[in-house]
Amino acid sequence: MKNNFKVLLSDFVIKIAFYIAIILIFLQAILTGIFFNNLPPVIPFFNSQPWGEARLFNSWGILFIPVVLLLGFCINTIIASLFYNKHVLIARMITFNGLLFVVLGFLAFLQIVLLVF
């Protein structure tokens, strides 16, 4: 598994996507730590719900976003490392999918924080 990961990071496209995703996850974790004490008791977490109480969730829910993003990105990276030796294009697509997942999660986090402040 360790050799698969080294081979995966030897690809320039995958390496750039990997590092951008890691930076965004850690930036989000830092921003969560900075803004967490200033959050109200409930925040608009479920943005697909109609306006009102259905959108609100406990402010502790914002801590789940970086954890879920890191978990999803790790799963995508493991799957990409398994595919890389035989199917480079599929591994690149999976890694880009992981990056897209992280970017969209970061944007959702920013939307929640900007709605509160």
C-alpha cells in the first residue's frame, strides 16, 4: 500500500490535486477553530431545506465538515492508489473527484460562516 501511494504521488496532476485538497482541509480546520467560539448556538447547516427552523442545526455540527471531507478524501486517495498501476486515467479522475469534494465542502463551510457573520 505504501508503494502504491508513492507511485500515486509521482504523477504531477495527482500530486497537485492532493496537496491542494490537503491545504484546503487544514485551512478549513483552522478557520473552524478561529470562528467556533463566535458562532451562535444554532447555525444554518441544512441549506437545501426551506427557510426556517428546518435549516438550523447545533453549532457543533460545523466540526463534522472537515472530518467528513478528510475521510472522503482519504477514501478516494486509497481507491486511486489501487487503480493507478493499471488505469492511470481512472486514478486521476478519482483524485480530481476527491479534490472537487473538498472544494465544494469548503465552499459550503464558507457559506455557513458568511451567513452567520
